[in-house]
Amino acid sequence: MNIHTILFDLDGTLIDTNELINESFIHTFKHFGLDYTPEEILAFNGPPLKETFENIDLDKAEAMITTYRKHNLAHHDSYVKAFPHVKETLEMLKQQGIKMGIVTTKMRSTAIRGMKVTGIDSYFDTIIALDNVTHAKPHPEPVLKAMEHLDALPEKTLMVGDNHHDIESGHNAGVKTAGVAWSLKGEAKLMQYNPTYMLHDMKDLLKIIGV
């Protein structure tokens, strides 16, 4: 397989922030007297916060973002961990000369914090975060920007993610895509967006690049 560049979503793909995200939403909704089911909260995991909160209450969106981020950062380091086999796979990919980047809907500073806490920050040649783009995923801009930074060709690039935004952003940018079966949304849901591959273990990437 001729893959030279791999772009990764961060939350839910490389690092497990699901519980942290969930708790941050619950805390925020409680604070603003809102009530959502666990299923509804699950749907908010992925899109930019601004989009989620503006759809709920345009007037209170900014205040909600502030409440969410405050809680999220206060509890960040005790919740966040890398998914199984992430670190050793990144190590192997690096040894094979694969260029790697992060494409996330998080703010840059929080993304870097998560990468540092989990010890994966040294593997990536670029980070495209929410504050680096005009249009978030599923728009192709974040993927295209990462490719530009890494001097990557679309036919030799793979975008890996746990959310339909990741797969669609990859499709829109004309690159190959991989979903992760450990996505909270579930493998079947991700398959509906026709990723090129489905990873059941992070080490599956090694097979894809032919190691």
C-alpha cells in the first residue's frame, strides 16, 4: 500500500477523552438547567463546541463554551489516556518514515495538552486545530492544510478518525480514509460513510502500509 502520510483525529481516535467530554457536557447542561439523555450527549461528541451550543441556545452559546472548557481543563489530566497500542504503532510508523499529522476540532492548546499527557506529542510533524482553520471538518480545509504542511499527495494520504466528520473531511479532500471500530458511535455507524478501511486495532495501520 502506497501510504506516505497519515493524518489522525485526536479525541476518540488516538486518545480516550470520551468520559471527560461526556462529564464536561453533563456539567455544562446542569449549570444551565438543561436536560439531555446520554444518547443525545453522545451526538455532541465530535462537532466543534460552538456549533453544538449555538444550535442549543444562540444567546448562551459563548457562556456555555466557557463553562465547558473550564470543567474540561480542570479535570483533563486525570481522565485522558491513549487507546491500546497507539504509542507503539506511532513509534513503528515513525521508524518507517511515515509523515504524521493531527487534524482536530479541538483548540490547539488543549490538543497539545492531551498529546503531552499521553506521551504522543513527539510523533507528529504538524497539528491542525480548530483555531488554525476557517472551516472545521467535515470541510476539506483542515485535511488539505495538514497535507500542505507535510508536502503530501492526496493519493498517498490516509485520514483516520472515529467520527463521520473525519471520514467526510477525508473524502472531501480526496484522500483515503480509515474509521476506528472503537468509536463511541459504533463501527456500523461509521461504515455508513464508506471509509476505505476499518481499524479494529491501531496496529492494523501497519498492515495497511505494508509493515
